[in-house]
Amino acid sequence: MYTPKKHEPVRIGFYICHCGTNIAGMVDVQAVAKYVAALPNVVLSRDYKYMCSDPGQEMIVQDIIEHRLNRIVVAACSPLLHEHTFREATRRGGLNPFFFQMVNIREHDSWVHTDRQLATRKAMALSRAAIQRVPLHKPLEVKKVSINPNVLIVGGGIAGIHAALVLANAGKQVYLVERDPTIGGHMAKFDKTFPTLDCAMCVLSPKMAAAGSHPNITLWSYSEVVKVDGYVGNFKVTVRRKPRYVLEDLCTGCQECVEACIYKEPKFRDEFNLGLGKRKPVFLPFPQAIPPVVLIDPETCIELKTGKCKKTCVEACGDRKAIDFKQKEELREITVGTIIVATGFQIFDARRTPYYGYGIYPNVYNALEVERLVNASGPTGGEIVLRNGQVPKKVAIIHCVGSRDENSNRWCSRVCCLYSLKLAHLIHEHTQAEIYNFYIDIRTPGKSMEEFYCRIAEEGINLIRGRVADVYPDPSDGATGRLIVQAEDTMLDCIMKVPVDMVVLSVGLEPHPDTEKIRRLFNKSCSSEGWFLERHPKLAPVSTFTDGIFLAGCCQGPKDIPDSVAQAGAAAAEAFSLIDKGNIELEPNTAFVVEAECSGCKSCIPLCPYTAISLLADKKKAYINEALCKGCGTCVAACPSGSIVQNLFEDAEIFNEIDGLLEPTLV
Amino acid sequence: MENETPPPSGNGSWSPRIIAFFCNWCTYTAADLAGVSRMKYAANTRTIRLMCSGRVDPQFVLEAFARGADGVLIGGCHPNDCHYGEGNYKMLRRFALLQRMLQDLGIGAERLRLEWISAAEGEKVKSVINDMVKKITVLGPLDLPGKCADWDREVTRLEPSVAPSQPPFESEVTHA
């Protein structure tokens, strides 16, 4: 590769991109090209319609050869988008790729300004800064980091399970960590799935079982990630395994202990059924739970609380000896190269919209509770009965609870219209009840979804366009728990008061309350709503700003099962491509110490978050371990003698940029 | 001091020039997002991308003022969100130092602004820049290069009247 000699004159090639009209519409690109052409060291200055196109890149390659260019500046979009493209072109022309500098005149200029003259002048100043900076660029070598082939997947919902299976089937070692005692996530709670109305558990349980028994998957349920250190290729992760008081390898899942428990009847709130059913202190969350291992709840188990139980469960377990009341939580450390975060969502707490009466009137349910009621393995065995044991004859389903609402969440949760239609169908099928769906708009995009909507609408449910204002007890009869749903029918322009036996709230999807904690753990960004932020909304939808960490499922935003699965596959493929490449190239933006200038004052040492700086005992000089340095530049800014240099961001380069930006003629 | 306000530069109407130092991971990305979302804001800032707000050397800020900036904006990740753990806290310390220095130098602490802007807050990039341009416009031009040139001229003009004719002070010290 060609490296210009030290005293060889600098020959800059400057290119400004029209980006169709994206840039040229607001910036006079010819004027900028003309302005730059007159600047020192500039040999060539061109404007071109699409610099990132093949001919655009080829132009750079040819110009380097023909005009013996040794520096390249491209004024176009954000370096976060195309810096790599143009570095590659620079390299193909035979130059070290770091003799390239990018100027952002699209995201930071043409797209955000409205005055063509000002935008053009800003583009000139930004270009000038790069032209002044680039002569100081040095040839650099990219650092390669090897990728540990193991993958951590956080969250065992459908997204996490699918990603785990894709990777495990390809022969990669996967750690699947799930917070709950079983994998399955929200999907395991659903009865049927739209638009096909196939049974959720029937399609999910084979995948759960496959994940549970796969030789390449280490499944840690009832576990949480507590610490993540390191970086892409080499993350050190600490996982806390909560005690189940049952030894996983010895328990056969026979549930004889549950049968034998000193509590003859299930007595405690069953979390899986959202409190609609009861369980014992020792329990299996649901029949298809994976791992099929019971657990003991320390809050309700007499032995764990008082140590004075007859321990009939231990007796029943017998020779299997799977029950261990002395089990303690364990911290496990693992090393992985990539991480997929699939931590899912929580449903909107309908108590935040008190006018719908959730938590006040017993006959108001949220949609997830109704999923359990409809489900054959649910607390009622699939019969839709109210808390008083009666079968509802009239049911209202209220859409957009906690969605599209300035007072709670502004976003559309995307799945509620469809699951509301599904529940309308299921409730009607089970009870022959008359159904009223109150909606703002019906939103059913996606393959086969509109057809599903039409099908359900034709089944004879009442679709009423209008936001429900109030739900209150029927004053004419206080005893039966009948409710009045009051809404404005905006089609008929009248106020409706519909007496119903049951109200179903179609609650929206929300980020987990501990999103903040998870985000910090993995050093990720969140949107203002609390969903994890993808690297690019269109072109990098499962990547994050932290290399090696990917996203899948609803933790990135509300989506349905097909989309979660698709995203999980994409995240697995992204992780896979890193693993199979074997290494990742890192920006060579690390810092180093110019020994001759270091006074050994040690100011830099405590500043480094990666403890990459040490004092050479013999020389009394600071030394930066390049392998540990991540290139933040904090030590560089703090060095009192200016003896630390950061590659790509040298002091002199920044000073030249400042000077170029403030060129007096470009006021 | 004469010439306290420098003549308006450019095409007659003065408008502030602000140098912005944005960290790669949060604020620079937020500015990209503002662009992608086609938010409109004042064209007075010129951004320099750094990997972390912790890379902002106080000298960069002083250099920007010395070269003619009317304001300097530093954008970093929110506390606890720094891509590198704590670079933004290091910046916060330097910010406190710089504010005192700028006050003492007569530049004014209010010409330097530090903002935490996450990658999702394109809207905040817009509002912060617009607000800052408004405030710096009220403060008026700083024009440090112009002032320095004025002081130089003044010194040059006064030089002849100081040096030769004055009797040395030595006489006062001799008789002790």
C-alpha cells in the first residue's frame, strides 16, 4: 500500500455529493467545489450526483491513480453512514484508508437549514475544516479483535428462543438467560394467535422444548444478568442464578412433590395466570414449562419461612433427592463474543386509566387476563366465566387503552386492534355473547391482517368508532356487577350507553420498568419512550450503538410474533456473521504517549475508565496499553504536557478544524 | 477603550458563530437524527465530531474563542450513559473550570454551554441550538481576534509616548 513520504507535497482530492437533491437542493454544490478548489493543497475538486454509487467511488479510485492524490475529502452525508464506503474507495485507489476525511453536509446542513446562502456557507466552512485537517492525517492500521464464538441471549420469549435455536443449529454455543422460572415469555400466555387463529402453545412448545434440550444451548432460567464487562468479541458476563430450592439436574418434572405438599389446595396467587388462578408453594408455572422443573416460592413455603414443615414434598421426591432447601443463589461468569438482547415488554397497567374501572370493578379485565380465561389450560379450563361464576352475555372490548393517548403512552402498540378482534371472535365462540368493540381507528396492516379484520367484522360483532369515556356500575342493578360503557359513536354522532357484563381493556405494550437498568448494563441507548434504540431505523434495525450487541423482539418497540421472530433471525444472523468472520476491525483511534514529552506526572492514570494507562517503573513515563484503550481520548484532553496523542483525533488536527470552521471570509 | 463593538461582519447583519463539539455516540448521532427527521434549526453552528465529550481539551474551547467563535457548545451523553463510562463527568469538571476561566478572561461564562443530548433526542439538538443562537445574539459579538488586533494597535500607538523621554526611577532608589 502506498504511503506518502513525509516531505512529499500534499495533494488533496475533494468531492462534494449532490445526493440527488438532498444536498444540492439546499447547498450550492458547484460554488462549494469552486471555493474548495482554490484552497491550499487541493489538486482536484469535483461535484457529483451520488458519491456513494459505484461510479462515484470508482471516480475516487481513478483520480488517486491519475492525479497522484494522497488525501481524499468527501463532503456528503454523515460519517456514521458512509465513512467506511469512502475509506474503502481510498484504499482501493492504493492509499491508506485513513488519509480520508468525511464532511457531513447533509444531516448537519442541507436537511436542517432553510436558507440556501447560509447552508452553502456552512458547507464551505465544514469543507475547509476538513481540507485543513487532512494534511496532518497519518497512515494507520486497523486493529483486529478476535470474536469469542459463544453468544449470550437475554430473554427467553419467542424472540430469544428463536435466535437461540438459529445459532445453536448452526453449531454455536448459546447461553439463554431468562428471568422467569420458565422460557416462553408472553406468547406462552396467549390462547390463539392472529390472523391464523392457530394455538399459540401448539406452535411455541416444540420450540421451547427444542431450546431446552438442544446440546448447544445452555438454558439458565430463573436467572438474571447482573454485570457485563468487556467489549465486542470478548464480553465477560456475570449471571445470577436465583435459588429454586430444587436441583435442576435431579428433578424429573413429575410434580409428585406438588401433589404431596402440606397445602392440600392451591392457595397462593398464580403469577402465570395473572392471579386468576391459585398455586401451591411448590409449583410448575404451567404444564409445558421449560425447563420442566418445579420451584419453591420462599415467600409461601412453610419450611423456608419457619423451618417447621413436615416436608411431605421431600418424602414424595424420595430417592430423586431433588429438593434442596439450602440452595443458595449462584453467580456464574461466562465469556461471550456477542449478545442478543430480547427482553420484551410489559403490558400497560390499566389502573393508570381509572375511568375504565380496572382494579375497581371485578368485571373489568385486561386482555392478557382474558387470554388466560380463554385458554384451555387456564384457571377456568377455557371457560369464560366472570369472577362471580357467571357467563357474560354482553361484552365490551375497549381498544387503545394506554396507547395513542397523550395522558399515558403516545405510540400505537400495533398489536391491540388485531388481538381485540381475535378476542372478540374467541369470546363470541366460547359464550355466544354479544360483543361491542370500541375503537379509535382499526389498524390492521400486514399480510393477511386486513382479511382477518373483514372476516371477524362479518361474524357480526359490533364495531363502534368512538373512544370510551367512562365505565361505571349499572345504577339500575347494583348486585349483578353489570357495567355501563359510555362512549360517543362518532359515526352516528350520538352518545351511547351500553350495559355489559364484562369489559375487556385492550392494553398497549410498554417498555419494562427496569429498562433503564438493562440499558445501563449493556451500555445501550433508549428512545425517549424507553424502547431500545437500534443503530439505524431502516438499515441497521437489530444492531445497537455498542458493537456486538443486538436487539430482537418487543424490547425495540411493539411488534407482533412474526416480526419478533423475523427480527430474532436477523439478530442471530448478525451475531453469526461476526462469529464466522472470526474477528472484528476496530477504529484505530487509540491513544499513545510520546515518551520524550511525558513528565511522568500520572494525571492521566486515574482518568482511564479501562485502566489502560500505567507508569513504566524504569522510565517514569506513562504507557498506554493499546489493547485495552477504547479511544475515548479523555487522557489526551487532560495531559498537561500534551504528550498523549489520539490517532484520528490529534490535537493539531482539531485545532486545524477549528481554524477552518472559523475562517473569517465565511461568516 | 475605543472600538468596543466591532463592525458587523459579512453582509451587514451580524449573526453568531458557534463551534460545537459533539460526542460520536450520543449528541453527534442525535444531530444526525435531527437531520434525518428534517428538523429545522439555525445555521450558526459548526460541528466537530469527537469520540467522547471527555476528549474536549479546554484548549479547544479557548482556541475556538480566540479564532472568532461567539459561542462554544459541547454535547455529550447523559450522566451514566457515557459510551466510555464516565468521559462526560470528566468534561463536567473541565466545564466548571472553563466557566470560571472564561468569566475571569472577560469572555463570559454564558458563551460556553454544556448539554447532555442522547442519541434519541434530535429534537433537543434543535431546541438547544436555536436557544443558544438566540442567547448569543443577545450577548452580541465577542470578536476576540478583532479585540486583540485593537489592543495591538493601541499598544503600537502608545509605544512612542512611553519609552524614551521619561526619567528613570533609579534616582528614588539610590539614596537609601
